[in-house]
Amino acid sequence: DIQMTQSPSSLSASVGDRVTITCRASQSISSNLNWYQQKPGKAPKLLIYAASRLQSGVPSRFSGSESGTDFTLTISSLQPEDFATYYCQQSYSISCTFGQGTRVEIK
Amino acid sequence: EVQLVESGGGLVQPGGSLRLSCAASGFTVSSNYLTWVRQAPGKGLEWVSVMYSGGSTYYADSVKGRFTISRDNSKNTLYLQMNTLRAEDTAVYYCSRLQYNYGMYYFDFWGQGTLVTVSS
């Protein structure tokens, strides 16, 4: 299986901060990388698909980029509603795999 | 409006069985790829199974031979039959639609989840 290594596992940030989360694939997955946001007790919500495409209705402060097997989710200016756990997911293989998650907490 | 509503979770003893349902609305299950993803308490997300529109099915190694994904087109509903359940199957089970766009797949809609607890 393709392993997805996400970092950091958690971070503390303040409202207005720029936040960056990284995900590294164990092999080439082209641009088959998606990002999800999950709040406690809720289902995940799609933010970014195909590495850099913003899902309809998602604020433009969220963006995604890629460099080889490294992928980045950036929140340009953290808002109160952004405190949540973020997951990357590769869809290159049928047995898609998720990163272990990054919990974004209030500083 | 696209909606997915799971049901069927509950408490079951190790070795027991349970069938989860996922009722879809706003789209046709037979024309879409649908998946089950689970999340153990306090843990991350784990893909479980997928059913393609053509009927092909695939499973994670951890559930292969024990779980069966199926659908009822007349009820527009996806199912997950879970047999020989183990404690490590305890999780919230989500059904999700797998969308295809720009040559890539992604989970665009998710249900609210149903909790399965395997314990004696």
C-alpha cells in the first residue's frame, strides 16, 4: 500500500496565522491527492482535490500545492472555524490511504 | 441535494455480524462509485471498501473475506455486511461517494456515520 506521512501531527496557531500542513507519499501518486477537514463528531469535508483544486464552496484561504511526492495544504489566514483536524488522502490506488491527520488547535 | 444516511450500527459481540445501510438521495447509486470508510475512536480514517458503478468491488486487506459491500438499486441504498467481527472493527463507519473529475478521484459527499462497537 502507498503510505502517506503527514506532518506535523498537531500544531497550535492563532487567528490570522498562516498555517502549512505537509503530506509525503511513499511513491509517486501524480496529483492524486485530496485534503479533508474534520471537526469533532462530524464527517470529513472535502477541501482540495487533485492536489490543488478548490472544492466548490470552500473559502479561498485554503490552497494546495505539490512538489514531486510532497503535498502542502496552506491556510492563508486562520479563522476560528478552521480549528479542526486535517487529513490528506491519496486516490492513486484503489486501496486509497489517508495520512494520520493534523490537529490544528487554538494557541 | 445529495444526501447519504447511514444506519444499522450498534453493539455486537466478537464473532457476530451486522449489516450497515446507506440510503442515498439526490443521485443514483447504480451510476456512481460508493465507498465505506471507518474511523476507530480517537483515530484516523481508514478506507474499507468500494463498489464501482459496474458492480466491481474491492476491500481493504483488514476486512477481506469478512465484509461484503452490495447495493439495492430499487432502494437506492448501499450496504456493508460485516461478519466475524473483531474488537478492532469498532469504529464509526461512513459511506461516501467517490467522484471523478479532472482525471482524479475524491470523496465529495459523506454520510453522518454510524457507530459499530464490538465488545463482549
